[in-house]
Amino acid sequence: MTTGVFASGLTSIALLVLTRCDGSAEPPDTPWWNDGSGGAQAVPLLESLDIEELSCGPERVEAMSCRFLDDGIMINVTYSPGQPVAEPYLMTVQFSGFIRGSGLTPTAGSVRLMPGCFGAVSTTGAPEPCELELQGIQRGEPEERSTGSGGATSVVVEVGSLVRVRVSCPDGLYYPGTDDVNPFVRHIIPNEFALEAQDCVVVE
């Protein structure tokens, strides 16, 4: 009887050791923006953007930068156009407020494609606007940085800051039209993605 109990105990220890070694008992790594208080829906970062109605071809994302505004956050997405342009912006997303985990429509934010092949379209005034969600925000330490060769102009950057916004636009972006142009919709591919940037510039 004693031998059976001893063998059973050894089996239990062996199983425990194996479980710890293969990592199955350890919780998976969670991203910096998911602390359980909101914004936990995992969507991939935007890598390229295409338009269903146009044949320009997808544009690959070059970089993402962020700004802290008085009333919220702005993320600019840049790309590398075939022909050089002064400001190669592909998309700009503005989220009003600093509250994580709450979905907002462009009554409190906006999604805009910049002029170029894709045209200047926005969710502002759209019948079915996109949903925006601030999934994560981490503030940093303010640091003044020179933007000119002679140090004449400068900006304040929050070093170490991070922001992540989820964008969901299943019904596309909208152009309200003018006297000469009828309203139209541009369906973006993908229609749901995340934007993430760091070291945000502080706009006063």
C-alpha cells in the first residue's frame, strides 16, 4: 500500500513538472494595451490600405505618428508614394477624449483618407460612421526637441508615450459631395484594424 501511494505521488510530481516545462500552465503574454479594463479586442495593426472602388493598388504603411491634443489623440499614417509629395499622409484618425475601452463614432472623432489617389473622404457626416476605440494609452515624460537645423523651432514630445486605437469601418468612408460632385462612399480594405504609435508630440 505504501509503495502504491509513493508511486502515485511520483506520477503527480512528474505531471506537474511537465506542465510547467511546456508552459501550458502559464498565462499567455498580454499586450501592453490590454490590462483587462477595456480595449481587449485583438485586431491586427494596419500594414497596407486598399480601396474597393479604385484600382490604385494597395499602399503599404511606412510609419505611424501620434499627437496629444487638448481634447484627445491624433494618429497620422504615412506611406511612400511613387511620386514624392510634401506630406505623404495616407490616413489621419482623431479620437476625442482619453477614456479607454469605449467605442465612439465620428461625432466624437474622425477617420480621414488624405488627398491623392484615394481622394479626400471622411467619416464626418457619414450615414453609417466608423467606430473608434482607444484601446491603450500610456503617457510619457515631456521633452523639448528641435525641429530645425538652427534650433529656431521646437516641439514637445512625450518620450515613452504609447497609443493604440481600433478602427472599424464596415460601411466605408464618405464624401458628402459638392455642387459639382455627388456624394460617394469608399470601402477600405481592411475595414477593421488598429493603429499604434509612440513618442507623441504635444500640441498646445
